[in-house]
Amino acid sequence: MTINELNGTYILDASHSTFSFVTRHAMVTKVRGSFEKFEGQAIVDGSSPETSSLSVNIDVASVTT
């Protein structure tokens, strides 16, 4: 498959994906967290990649640390 053949709308599979992060607190310890609720999609136009787009919505209230 070439990039020109890659076309369509792709939905993020939240059951097989994660949005997680690591940050430092007081430069001493690492704090790890993730978001439990999110959704997203990519619209891909392989023949004209500059018109492709990606959209992700994350429910910030679903953060766990």
C-alpha cells in the first residue's frame, strides 16, 4: 500500500488506545497519569495529504494519577 492508496476516515479505538503522560513533581519524583475518556478520528487523503486532518477530544475530568 502506498500513501496515495491510504484514504478514508479512521476512528480511534479507545478500547485499544491510551492517552497517558509523565511529569516531574518538584524535580524529585515522576507523576504518571492517564485519561480514561477520549475519542478521535483521522480523515486521510493520500493523494492530497495537506487536506488530511486529525481530531482528538479528551475529557479532562477523566484524568487519573
